[in-house]
Amino acid sequence: MVDIGASWMSDLKHGICPPAFWFNREQCCYPAKQSVFEEGNCSTWKTWPEIFGLSRNGTGPYIISYIWYVLWALLFASLSASLVRMFAPYACGSGIPEIKTILSGFIIRGYLGKWTLLIKSVGLMLSVSAGLTLGKEGPMVHIASCIGNIFSHVFPKYGRNEAKKREILSAAAAAGVSVAFGAPIGGVLFSLEEVSYYFPLKTLWRSFFCALIAAFVLRSLTPFGNEHSVLFFVEYNKPWIFFELIPFVFLGIMGGVIGTFFIKANLWWCRYRKFSKLGQYPVMEVLFVTLVTGIICYPNPFTRMNMNELIFLLVSKCSPGDVTNPLCDYKRMNITMGNSVIEVTEPGPGIYSSIWLLMLTFILKLALTIFTFGMKVPAGLFIPSLLLGAIMGRIVGIGVEQFAYSYPNIWFFTGECADSNLITPGLYAVVGAAAVLGGVTRMTVSLVVIMFELTGGVRYIVPLMAAAMASKWVGDALGRQGIYDAHIALNGYPFLDSKEEFAHTTLAADVMQPKRNETLNVITQDSMTVDDVENLLKETEHNGYPVVVSRENQYLVGFVLRRDLNLAIGNAKRLIEGISSSSIVIFTSTTPTQNLGPQPLKLKKILDMAPITVTDQTPMETVVDMFRKLGLRQTLVTHNGRLLGVITKKDVLRHVKQMDNEDPNTVLFN
Amino acid sequence: MVDIGASWMSDLKHGICPPAFWFNREQCCYPAKQSVFEEGNCSTWKTWPEIFGLSRNGTGPYIISYIWYVLWALLFASLSASLVRMFAPYACGSGIPEIKTILSGFIIRGYLGKWTLLIKSVGLMLSVSAGLTLGKEGPMVHIASCIGNIFSHVFPKYGRNEAKKREILSAAAAAGVSVAFGAPIGGVLFSLEEVSYYFPLKTLWRSFFCALIAAFVLRSLTPFGNEHSVLFFVEYNKPWIFFELIPFVFLGIMGGVIGTFFIKANLWWCRYRKFSKLGQYPVMEVLFVTLVTGIICYPNPFTRMNMNELIFLLVSKCSPGDVTNPLCDYKRMNITMGNSVIEVTEPGPGIYSSIWLLMLTFILKLALTIFTFGMKVPAGLFIPSLLLGAIMGRIVGIGVEQFAYSYPNIWFFTGECADSNLITPGLYAVVGAAAVLGGVTRMTVSLVVIMFELTGGVRYIVPLMAAAMASKWVGDALGRQGIYDAHIALNGYPFLDSKEEFAHTTLAADVMQPKRNETLNVITQDSMTVDDVENLLKETEHNGYPVVVSRENQYLVGFVLRRDLNLAIGNAKRLIEGISSSSIVIFTSTTPTQNLGPQPLKLKKILDMAPITVTDQTPMETVVDMFRKLGLRQTLVTHNGRLLGVITKKDVLRHVKQMDNEDPNTVLFN
């Protein structure tokens, strides 16, 4: 639905289909079998000047088209931003950083609710249609996760158990990518590599099944309109040659550099938005960016068209006599080399002008994406990244092609099968797209799988892998975090990164609360009154309290949650006779013998008798490992059985930040 | 090297290349551009009867070929079995169950050593050449792991740290599959899904890099001899139609049934071998099976050829006028249907005879594989499984094709593009191969990725996924374990399966040692003499001992390993003056004040002050989870800080077996 809606509304900026206004241009022109790329050749489809009785070409109609284009864009963008602002503030952005955080165990209420689902879907259609430099693929993951979350409430086994629900969310994320790109396996791997925190094998094949069904339903509805059910299906009939690995790795390096530059620039702008007055006018910001985008992008045919269409143009190969694609304006001629006649291609004028336009497009799209990602509309990053990479790749590809054309006798060309043009610029576009997406997100395996599911290019695994690796290495060398991790840090979400090793030598004793000279708030198992406990609850704000044998002998008995304590004491006071403020609270199974006061309150039922403990001498490396792998919220620190303190997830996060020389106070919690 | 050697020796059974004896048949015939499949048409290659001056065809030469074939097979098999028996008993089998066990934390000394590497490589070439029903792909994982293990000793950081070494082994397993199938991504996923126990994201992209290099080197040497660097590269130009999902899922179900039948039959035979006299004559067994295989397989052309070649034949599509492939004996004719002329194919006599031969081949290969896998020669299962599935799939495919030919007007055929033959039997062979391999190994995602890396069929993800899921479900319903897990259980390796959830309600107190009425062997921190400790070491066989405050106050101080204790006491007695049998062993930092006896022995340095502990009330579900995720060998059980007992990995494994109503005494340890 999002695909169909966005496609219809995008075309609405240009014109309408009078026989059936609910058709987009492709559907409108389909009966006449006219290509989408041959603008102006479909007579059924009417542009806005034609609707107003003007001709299609000329300066007047051009200006009218221009104005209508910008006005529609502003309408869509304002609708999208207002809907998000009014009904579902969580619907903005791609949602992947937040879903990563949720899957690591943090709960953001309403983030995956039905309002978010509805507004995100509608807002996504609108913001894509507004021609903003954003993709609809990332938010699909959020939409799918919302559906997963809402659906899980149908089955209490999953809806009430946060851990089980997270398994559903992992599978939903896989399904989201599966439908976004028509890439089921890439989706599962994306969920594994990028989104999920803890991904047991059981979840792997459940996600696999979920992605399979998603791909199957997608194929039944075939929104991409071609029988191959791959978004950018291309088929190159030439294998790559060894020499080409050099430009491929170069593309990978450039991808890493561009990705890192993008992350840093985008973060700088988002930080500026966050701490300046700009953050208070999100709708105005969206309108302004839309206006600028519309005005700048309309004149250049490459920036005017949908980003998907442009990517398709960039990755496709040039067949002889191809006239519609400006990137295929070659003069073909046969030359004699040694004793064989080979066909070579000399670039025509269309190529040169296209290259200049592409470079302009690259700069514009890069700048616009930096300002767009992070605005308060639903916005994904995949398609803009792929586009930037495809432009870069195509330009490099044409360069290598012309190099091979100019020097056909160099050994590394002649060594291979020296028939016709051995360089396919479209393949460079695919590799470049993978490189920039890799630089932005730091994916590896999932990236390669998504790319070859997207393009059908299973023969080109090695080039794609080489570019992905180079991109990741260069990116990691220039800046540690991918865009999602950077946004998690920017927003201060309590996310304990499972990719990085904790390599310091601190001990649990250095991190635990309380520090020296402070007292530890504990509850004794059989000597505190209801009043004592209530005072403790009032004076402190901890989520839970350790229960010990006695103040003198602080041997650990168990752990009790603040929520349970509040509830149990409240209920007991109301419902059980004889319970007063001076009743002793008892966590043991036996009542103390010399019980002189009022009836004691037995709370053994709410006591967690199996809290996870570590000793004070445990290296923090082990503690961090336990927090990650066991998904702990806190652990108790003991020495020779005696309770010394508590380490919460917040303490761990602060400590990790501190050790990395970052400000520990940027971590939000609750 | 293994590929080239095996290919040369396999051809040696049939004949030799007189101009260059080190050429295999393909290389020998290559200059004449003669196909490998057209047996008898290459004049450079000489069969054995020709070498002896006889003609190529006729009864006499046939019998001579037959005898030479069997004799060579016996020679290769006896060499392989003897080498394994004499030099490296660990080189037998596929090695994957053992590598899984090693990666779960168990140490098998010498299993990944240089002798195993050498003998496994040579033995693998020999046993493949002997024509036994086994593949060389599984053992490649073992060979790669050996290389990884040997190589890790070059870098002390990896060689001396078992956990780091396991990361290398995970990557090596990925590289093994990557070179075995030319499937780098499939290799990484195989390592993740099937082999590795703990697979952090860091290992993911390191494995990815390793597999990339492996694939790259493989492509440079191109052992498969075709430019696409995929083993069974096929290109079908027809998309699949919806109706076909029914036969695809049927293939999946059959794959699950066949896989489970194979596992059960193979296990039954392996158990028989293990507990009967047969196990004492491994070389004789190999020779007998080779003799039977040779005698049975020679007459049938499908069983005589290499399994790889047969699979290629089964998955390839029939082009018009294809005469060399007996599976393509169709009569082509044009018929008029409605208002369009379509080409249909009627099966010729070659098809019918081929189907009967294929059925025979299926039964023979299934039976032979059951007896072969588990013999004391290097032997893999991938290729035999793929072959069984491809045969099944091709037969079903021809059936569906003929059904479509007989009833071309049924709605589910006419609804789709009704041009020529819409059913591709080769695709059924691919799907069938995936189904049986899935049924045998229970892989899902990695299976689909390997299959489409193998065949280049990226368009057929949904059919492959559907078959893989159906196969896994049916397989899991019929028998819980895949072949590798079944062999782990058969051999009693201490492997704590991370795929299965522990869903019982037992507590740590129920599992810990000692049971009631037994005493716990502990060391006190400052009151036992050297003699006491040495007696304890003599009387008990534990790998380690908890250290407590005192016998009366069993508060846990730490854990000390038997090995460290032995070493420290031995060294102290030899090297430190004043240490005698009556010296007090002290684990605290302060010496007790009233020290009247001889100089105390301070052992605080060898004390692990941070043992992992759980309380006696901890559910075993949590304990099992901690063992899996933290890779524990033991955990200490406390109650209110007091030490109650110990749970070792063996206790956990026994308990899991007991809960699953299996014999807990089948678990081996050490």
C-alpha cells in the first residue's frame, strides 16, 4: 500500500491520468506499452499544463509544471510533518536506532503502537511523494515492527513476555527489509547483523519463515511490476576481470569516506537542531527543506525523477542502439586489434553532459540528505545512500571503460578474453551503491546479500564483498560508529553495544554503587517494619532492593522489586487484617519466635531468590559480558558472601562511556 | 589440490592420458574441445583396454574396464583406510560433529593437528577417487579448521587463548564451505547456523573476510573450470509459476522424510558398528563396501559417473536438439492451442529409460550412503544428499512437465504466460537437492544461500525457501536431530545444544553435587595444611575446589584449579625453604597472627576470586542459559552467601539428558 500510494502521489506532482485518476503514470501508460523513461511520449497521461489546456513543451508550460511540482511537494510535506507532530511524534525518522535500543531490552512506551503504525505509513507515503531526499525502505522496518508488536498482543504468551516479544520484533524487522527490497535473505541477515541484539538460532529460522511469507505476498502483489521480483534486476553478460578489483576496492574506500563524512555532517546538524531554537519549529523546517529541494531538484532531470528510477538507470547496462538512456550515448565502431576485430565504444556528447549532471546530482543529493535525515518526518537512508553510491560508481565505471578504450593493449586487459567492451559501467554503479551504503551503515554480510538479491548479480559476490570490506574498514578507521549507532548515542539511548569489546582492567568493585562513605540501601529479611520499608521507598528511587540476613551480617538472601513491594504493601494494608505500620516485614519462610508486635507481613512470594551475583574482584570485562549476554538490568556485588553493592545497567553504560573518554552524563535512562 | 588430485585419480580408474599422464580426462580432451559427457568421443584419452591394444567397445574391453575400475577403487580405498588407521585416526568422517563440539568449548587434543590435516587431505582424495558414495565438501571444513588451528599458533594471542582460537576456527569453517562450493556467503552462514556455538558479530565479519579471500583464491585457480565460479551454474530463462509451489513443497516434505530416514538408518548402522565386532576391522569394512560399490555402480552409467557430473546433468535445462544428455530426449512439436501456436515436448524413449535408471540410482546411492557415512575414511555428506535430492527432484519435475503437457488447459497453467514449456525439470532438481540436504542437516538460511550460490538461481529464492522450510518442519517432526547432532549424541560428546530450550522447572539445588548425605570437598582459606590439601587432591578427582572461609562458616571466597594447586605445591616444596607438609596453606592476604607452626604457604595468586555463582533457588533454565552463553565449565551454588555445592558442565549435560528421558550415562567427558 505504501509503495502504491507513494508512486501515485509522486506522479501527481507532474500530472494526472484523466481516464482513471487513481492510476499512476506507469499504469496509465501501460496499455500503450510506453516506457516510463521516455518522458512526454505517453499520450494518455496528462501533465498539469495539458490539463489547463496548454501544450506540453515550451517555457510557459515548463514554469507552470515547476510551480505545481513545488506546490504539491509543499502540500505533501506539510501534511506529513503535521500528522507526525500532532498524532505520533515517534513516527519520525527511520526508527531503526530506536528498534535496536528496544531489542536490547529498553522499553519505549508507544513506540510500536497503532498510532505510530498508522501515521508512519501515511506520513511515509507523503514525505516520499514530496520529493524529499529520503527512502521508504528503513521506515518499513519500523512499520513491520509496529505490526509485529500489535499482533503479538493477540497471543498472551508473546504479548506479556518482553523477551518473547523481542523475538517477534526481530522477525518483523527481517520481514520489513524483505518487503522493502524484495530481499528475504538479506532481510534476515539485516535483522541479525544490524537490528537485533540477541539473536538465537531459533529466531533465525523463524525470521526466515516470516521473511519467506513476506516475500511471497510481495511477489503475489508484485509492486515492482516486473516478473523477477527484484527491485533493480539487471543482467550483465560479461564476467568481471581481475584488474577491475582495483577500481572496486577504490569504490569501497570512497564509499567509506563518503559514508563517514555523511555521518559526521548529519550528526553535527542533528546536534545543532537539538540544542538550538531550530528544534522548536519542526514543521517549518520540513517546509523549508521541501521548498529548497523542490526548487533545486526540478531543473536537473536526474534529480527530478524518482530516486528508484535513477538508480535503475545507473545500474542498467547499455544495449546497442539504446537511445532513451542518456547514459548510453556511445558511438559504436569496429577496430582491428592484432588479428581480431573488436567493437569499441567512444563516448558521445550525451555521456559528457550526463557526467556533469551526475556530479551535480551527487553533490545536491548528498547535501540534501544531510539536512533531511533527522527531520521530523518518516525518512529512510537506504535509497539515498544507494543513489549516491550508484552515481559515484557509474562515473568511475565510465572512466574505467574509457581508460580501457584508450589503452586496449595494456596487459591486464589483453590477458582476458579480448572481445568487445569488457567493462560494464552498470556493475560499477552496483558496487558503488554497496560501498556507500556500507560506509553509512557498516553492514557487511547483509549488505552483500541485499545487493545481490536486489540486482540478481550472484556472479559478482567477490567484487561486492571486496567493496563492502574496504568500505567498512575505511569507515571504521575514520569514525567508529555507523549512522544508527551514532543516532543512538546522540539521543542518549541506553544501548550497550554488543559489537565492541570492553578491554579495560577495572573491577566490579570500582563500578558498583554505593561508593565509599555511602551506605547501601538494603532490606533485612526479618527485622524491618512496614514503616521502615515505606520510608526507604520514599527516600530512595531505586527500582529494586537487595534483601540481606541482617544489618550486621549482610549475607545476601534475594532481591525485591520496588514495584512489587509497593503493590504488596498497599494490598496487604487494605486487605489483610492486623497488618499495621509497625508489622514486621518477613522474607523468610519461618516466623521469628519472639514475635511480640502485631501480625507480621510475609512477603516471601515477591522475593527473587535467584539474583545474579558477582564478586567484587570480577573484572568488568566479565560483568559487561554478562550484562550483554544475559540481558541483565542489575547485578549484586558480594565479597565472601557478604553484599557490598549493586551494579545497574546505567552504571555499566556510564562506566563504558567514561572508559572511552566520553561524557557519561549523556546516557538517558527511563 | 584436493579437487585436482581427486579428479585425476577418479579418471585414472577409467583410463589415462598418454601424452601427459598428469592430465585428467577433461584437460586431456580440452584441446579438442570435446565435451566430458560424450564418453568415448575423445581420441586423446585412452581407456585401459585401449592401452592394452584392444578396441574401445565390445564385451571383452567392457569386462577389462570393469575389472580395472574395481581394482583401482580397491587400491585407493585400502590406501585411504590404512593411512587413516595408521597415522591419524581423527581424519575419518566429515569432522563437522567434532568441530561443533570443539567450538562449544570441549578440547580434543590432536583433532586439528598437522597429521590430521595431511592424512585427511590425502585420504579424502583417495576415498573420493575410489568411487565411494561420499563427498569431499564436508571434510573441507575439517581441513580448513586444521589449517586455522595450526596457523593460530603463529600468533600467540590466538594460539594460547582457547576463546580466540575458536573465533579463528569459526572463520576457517566458513572458508572451508566457501571453497568447497564456491559459496562464500553460504559458508559464513553455514558456520553461523550449523557449526559455531557462539558467534559474535565481530566473528561474523571476520569470517566474511576469510571467506572472501578463500573465494578469491578459488576463483584465481578456478578448479571448476568455468568462468562463473559457481559449481553447478545453470540459467533457466523461465520464471516459476504459482501452481508449482505445490510440487516444491511436496519436494520439501519428501526431503524431510528421506533425510530423517537416512539419519535413522545411518545411526542404526553406526551403533551396530560401534557395539559389534565389525568396529574392529575398519579397513576390511572399507574394502568390502568399496568392492560392492564398484561392482554395483559400474554397469549403470548414472552411478558410474562422478556424483558432481550427475548432479550437473540433473539440474541443467534441456536445450532443443540436445542429444548428449539422455534426460533431454524429447520429441518437439508445435501444437495450436486457442489462437496461439505453442511448442510442446513429448518424452522420447530415452526419458523413460532414464527415469527407471534414475530410480535405481536413487535406491543404490541411498543404501550405499547409509553404509558409507561413518566408515573410517574421510567422508562428507553434502554431495550424496544433493544427489539424492536432485534425482528425486528431476523425476518429480519430469512428472509435472508431462502433466502440464497432457493437460495444458487447466486454469493454473493457462493463467500464466502460456507460451512454450513452462516447467523446467532442472529447477525441480535444484529444489529437491535443497530439500534432501535440508532434511539431513536441518539447515535453513545457509542452505538456501548455498543453493543459490551453487546454481546462480537468485530468482528462485521463494521456491528454495519453501522447500527448505517444509523439509525442516517435516524432519523435525519425525526426528529431532540433524545428522551432525545425531552423531554428536552417538559419540557421547559433551555438547550442550544451544538450539533447544530447556523447558523444565527444576532448580539448581536439584542438580548440584554433592547430593544430600555426601560432603562437599572444599578448601578453607587459612586452616588447612599442605598435607591436608595433598590428601584432598589424592582422594578426589575434581578439576577444581571451592575455597571457603572455614568449615563452620562456608562463605565462598573463591575457586582454585587442581592443576594450579598441584603445580604451586610442587614448586613451593622444591623451591621455597621452610615449607613442609605441616605448613598452613593460606588464601588470604593477611597471615593469621597466632602462627606457631612452620612458614605458611601463600597461594592467593592462584585463587580465582571471581567465580560465577548462582543461588540454590535459581531455575535450571537460567543455569543452562548461563552455561551456554558464558561458556562456563562449572558454577558454584550458594544459599545466603554460604556455599552449598557445585554444578559442572557434566552435571548439566546429564540433567538435560535425564529430563529428555535419555540415558544420562552416554555423556562422555575428558
